[in-house]
Amino acid sequence: MGCGGSRSIIAENVTIEEIKTKPYADQKPGTSGLRKKTKVFEGQENYLENFIQSIFDSLGDELKGKTLVLGGDGRYYNKEACSIILRMAAANGVKKMIVSAGYLMSTPCVSGLIRMKQAFGGIILTASHNPGGKDEDFGVKYNGANGGPAVSLVTDKIFELSKKIENYKITKEVPDFANDKVGSYKFGPMDIEVVDAVQGYADMMKKIFDFEKLKKFVSREDFTMVYDSMHGVAGPFAKKIFGEELGMDSKVCLNSEPKEDFGGGHPDPNLTYAHDLVETMGLGEKKSDTVPEFGAAADGDADRNMVLGKKFFVTPSDSLAIIVDKAQECIPYFKDGLKGCARSMPTSGAVDFVAKEKKIKLHEVPTGWKYFGNLMDANELSICGEESFGTGSDHIREKDGVWAVLAWLSILANANAEDGKELVGVESVVKAHWAKYGRNYYTRYDYEVGSAINMSLVVVVITELTSLFSLRGLSSSYIHSLNERYTHPVFSLQYTLLPRNNTPCCNMLCRAAPKRPETPCLTPCARRSQRRTTKLSTSTRSSS
């Protein structure tokens, strides 16, 4: 992810202004930053500036003289917001800002760039899989020096500062430069480095996967695939990797031009919203005589993935389990084995059986990728995933949609290593996995629990479903109640997870039911409220 070209001067000196402002009471970051309607960021006076200044203030004097990475998924207001952030960074003592051409950078790429450049952190402009546009969503999140989402101690501090902010710092001058080209620029006391993020990400993937082996496999006459970027930031990365690096036809990449409104679609890679891919793969209402052997989709910021075979859907939970099972033999990066694997609590227990069979350390964490990142930093985790179409590994500290697709292509390449044999497709790989480990049936329901009466009703529903599974002849079902208090697996510290937005809720899950290990959580206990989230689950498992 290097930089080339000469250093140009945008402004030799800049004027720093302190602008008075009034705080907003709703700038509390969630698990993936602050997300609001675009009109809130764009239209409410100083709304973006307040939040960015709160981020900078939360970092204190340590920020001065440091390097930050800045990028976004290209949604509406991305360019304008980046310009404002560059001005504020220069005014707050940041030494260097690393951006990409057009300010386009996937979330996995930002994470990797922070780590490679040893930056102090990064700011990502994305609302992930939410729609984009003037009337849709926008988001800002801060990632720390490990490349992962800021931990709760940092986001809590940002929120507290945002509630009492009185002014923000910004340069009077605007950084007017050709940000579509790689190069270095001077903006007053701050340097701006424009990098080729796409090439840098491709180089990182080539250190993880055997691209020569992949190139040979995808060149088979009986193998075809499509990759739907859903008009998100994944498009340029997909064209680079699948087209240029692996030599596939440009028709492989669907909806690959990033658009501010994602082409009017909802960039969420699932069976509901990735309708173009679903139809192409023979799972929609329209039937086609020519269905590709492999299909995948990404969300707006390219950290999520959906994997499909010919007329066959792979659940995210099964995908995680299969990647963990095959990683050591199929992916060079894992040739020495896995340090551990992990899933979020709402995710099916399919990977549990793989971990048990292969004697791989297993962790179960609350929803939020930062919990995986802490385990990776402690050298406890190699591969992880969640049921909301997120999969990744310790090469970065974010989930990574393109990485997951390359992992699947590596699995297929290994399954088809012998020349002259009939193609082993996605469905065959999944069914072979089920034959070995059993099949997990899983569903999730979210309940807003406002009273003991409502909670009792939820318990009744789950109990009835448990009886239904038993009548269907499925293996033993159970009801699991888990208070959100965990023990950190490395430091033996206790933590409590409060519900998202401090709203009590209940998740019901139908999944396999092994005896589960102690569950790690990395959110420090907080004396805010006695509310708690109770997770209730029922599970079933079939041996075929």
C-alpha cells in the first residue's frame, strides 16, 4: 500500500480557527461507530465536526505528531466529510493523514493499512450494509492502532466529550489537491499521503493465499463464478483481484462501479437484498439454463460476504465452520495450524464441532468485531465469524469479505486438485462437511423485553418450539439462559455486556447444543444500569 510521486505543496501555512459549537446528546457510538441519517451529518450545524473533535479530544496529547488513516465506502457525503476531517486533523496536530485515491477504501483495507503503516489509528466513513444517499444513512467510526474498532473505553470517552463540547478546531484553508492520484502533499504542518489502496490490499492477499493455485483452478472450463459488489467499495478490489490477478473475465464482477447511493439498492449481502446475485445463481423466481458454479456478494464497505453455489446457499455459520476445518490444508497463511477459532454468541454452533474434532481452542464472544480483535491481539485467535455474514482472520482486525471469498476459492481449488476429474462444487463441499460433522439448524429471533411478563411469554414460545423439535425426531433440544457476564479468557477479568442502545432484548437461537465453554467478553463492567440482556436459545442437530 505504498505511495509514489513527488511531494507537492497544497498550502505552506494554514490558519487554525476555533469555532464555537453546541453539543448534541445523541452522539453515542454503537458497535460500529456513529450511524445516522445523512441529513443529520450534513444538515445539522457542526454535527460531523462535533463528533470528529470528540474523537480527537478523546485521544489527547498522544495524537499530536501521529499518523491516521482516512477512507470511506464512497457513499453520498463521503468526499465532503473527508475534506472536513483533513482540515480538522491539521488543526489538531496530526502529522500525517493517509488517504486513498478518491477517498475510497474498504473497511478491511483501512484496518490493514493502519497495521502496515503502524498508524496511530484510522477514521472510516461508512454505514456498512445500510443504504446510502442524501435521504439514507451515513456513519463514522474510529479504529485504533491494532486496526480494529475502538474499544468501549474509547467510545464511551468520545460520547462523554461530545455531550460537553464547546468548540472545535479547523483550518481556514481547504485541501484542494488531485486526490485521484498517488502522491504526497504538504498541507501546512501536516502531510497528506495518497496511496494505491487497491494494489496494497491485493498484495496483502497474495501473502495469505496461493494465487498461482487459484489462477489455475479458476481457469478450468467447467468453473464459472460471479462476484456482486452491490455498487459498494468492493468493486475496484474485486476487479483487481479476480480480473487482473486471477485472470478472470470482466463479466465475473457484477455491479462493480461504486455509487453514492449504491445504485438505489440496499448493499446487504443476503438472500433478500442481493437479488441480482440470487437470480443469477438460480435461487430466485426466474430460472436460467446457465447458472455459475460459484457466487458471492459484498456489502457497502466490503467487510461482509455471502457465498453461494449453483442453486445452493451457504449459511454464514456453515461457511465459518468449513473455512476453519479446511484452513490449514488449503490456505498457506495457516500452514502451521490455527491459534484458535471463535464465533459470536448468536452464531450457530457448527464451528464448535470442528474445533472439538481438531482440538482447536474455541471462543464465544458477544456481537461486535472488537471482541474478536482483542483475542487476536492476545495471540488466541486465527479465524472467526458471525451469523450476520461476517468472516475474517488475524491478518487484520476487521471482518473481510474478499478474504472470505478467496478462502472459499482455495477450498474449491484443493477439492479439485486432481486434473481430469469432475468438478467438486460448493454444494458437494458443504454436504461432505455435514456428513462428517452433522448439520446444524439455526434461526434467530430478537425480542424487545420490557417486562417480566413479556420475558415469560418468550420462555413459553421457546419451550413450545423445543417440544416441536423433539416431536420431529431431532436430537436433544435445550433452553439456555445466559446472563451477559463473562470471564476474559486471557486476563481472567470479569466483564458485562449491556444490550445495544441499553435496550433489553432476547435472542432465541435454534442450533446444535454441545456443552459450551466459558464465554469471553471484553467490555468493561459499567455501573450504569441494572438492565441486562438474557439470551435464550433452543438448538437442534441432525447427523446428516
